[in-house]
Amino acid sequence: MPRLSPRLSGRPAVQGVMVCMAVLSPVWVWAQSQKSPTAGEIVARMLVRNSERQAALEHYASERTYRVEYKGAGGKHSAEIVVHAEYRAPDQKRFVVTSQSGSKFICEKVLRRLLEGEQEAMQKMNRMQTTLSPENYDVELVGEELIDGARAWVLKVQPKVANKFTYRGRVWVNMQDYAVMRVMGEPAKNPSWWISRTSFESSYARRGEFWLPARNVSTSHVRIGGDATLTIDYGAYEALVGRAVRGGAEQSRVE
């Protein structure tokens, strides 16, 4: 059998490598382009999309239920109020308590004050101070998860300034439209001396083109003993009115 010269014997292998590289190069470039963005990029895009959604949302109404359950040395106590809530752009919230039951003290001193705190948080300065942004939080991308069939980035957040409106914990951001789907954490600053620690979980649901609060559960340990759980069910959103999020002035309505 004739022998191949040294110059020719290696050529098929080299050519094979070259062909393989030619095939894989576009695949490698595509794979690189599919890498997750950085935490800073996710937050920047989220802020843009949130601003678009906020500008498009004009009005909604919902029937909310606020419930507190306390278990401790003093026994078990509970209270509940049902609230008709309305939002009108750009920052007006109106609450009307339609019914209340259970402990009158909890209704008056806890739940009604909670409503006052929500209205205070809507004020422009407070919104600016608590927005999840590079100015207010240190953010780290720590993973990806599937939530209700949707892919989400998981961000670890730490406030740069601790106040009663900021928090530390984790935030899940939808990969498709950069909306916040879930927040879990604890307040950066205890809301009261009587509370030694608090944790919370907030979930959001898509309503048409908008993402609105669906449920919030907060658990607090009271210094004198016992635990209190606050649950907010935001109910069905009615009269949800807004413009198309991406440009256009056509009115859309979601019931």
C-alpha cells in the first residue's frame, strides 16, 4: 500500500477540524447571544418596561380583603376588613372600608393604619426612594426559576439605605416582559419596636398587559410573645383601563 507523504497525511484531519469549526462558529455565536443579561441590565430593562406600563395604566378597582391572625400568650385573635380600592393615574389611591369583623382593636390600630401607609407609599418621593433601582439597591443575579410556567430571573437585593419602605430579599423578574412576579424578603427596618422580625412574600398576576398585586402574606414575631400573620388578597380587578403598553393611543379594557 502506498504511503502518504507527511504533508498530505495530516490534511484530512485538519480539513475536518476546519469544517467542524465553520459549522460550530455560528452556533457558538448564537449561544453567546443567549446568555443571561447581567443583574444591572435586567434592572435597567425592568425599569423601562415598568415605566411604560405605569404610563399606560389609567384606572382600576378591586375588592380587597385584609386579614390579621394573632397567636400568642394572650390567646388567639383575628380581624378582617374588606376594602373597595381604586387607583387613578398617575398616583391617586382611594380606599373605602365596606365591612369589618373580629377584633375592633386590630381593625382600628393595625389594618386601617396599614391603609394609611399604602397611601403614604404612593407619594412621589417615597416611590422614588423605594423603587428597585441601582440608586436604591445593590442587586445580584443568583439564578433562574420556573414560576407558573414562566421563566424568571432571581435577583438578590440589598437596600443601600434602610427605611420603613425598603426591604432585603429576592425578586423574581419575568424573562419575557421584565415584570416583577414575586418578592420575598424582610423589611430593611422594623416597622415597630413591638416587632422583633418580619418576613413577607408578595405575588403578582398578569392582567392583560399589566402586572398587578395578587396576594401578600407577612408574618411578624411580636416581642411580648406570639406571631401575627397579615394576609392581603387583592381579589379580581374590575374596570381595568389602560392604553396599549407599546405605543399607540387606542384604549383597551380588561374586565
